[in-house]
Amino acid sequence: MNWKNMTITQKIATVISGLAVAVWLIPRVKPDLLPIDPTYPAIAVVTLCEAVVYWNTQRKWSYLLIAGAVISLAFSILELTL
């Protein structure tokens, strides 16, 4: 997608997705900084942002991405409780 042709919602979702990737990269650079593994939450946020981007054009794909984000978030919560 071209940045100039994106809606404001798609731009916000893209920026939030980039921030999630940055949070995921922090423990790769400095492993002792965060006490948890942010892989599952980062995947959930990126997947949810992709669902927002595809919402107007491909609704079925968006529903599938939302389901994937919920599953990833469930694994994240499961990891925190164990």
C-alpha cells in the first residue's frame, strides 16, 4: 500500500504495528531488559492491525486475522500464568 493512499485508520494501524515490532526487537538486542517474552503479544498486535487494514476490502480475511490475534493473545496470557 502506498502511504499517501492510506486512510487515517490504516496509517495508525501501520504505526502501531511498527511499534509492536520494535518492542519485539528490544529483547533480541538486550535480553535482560524485559522479564517476559513479548513475541506472542507482538504477533497479536501486528495481526490485529492487519485486520484493521483489510477490514474494508477483504472482510472474511479480516475475521480470520482477528481470530488469529485472539489465539495469539490467549497464548500470551497462558504464558504469563504458567
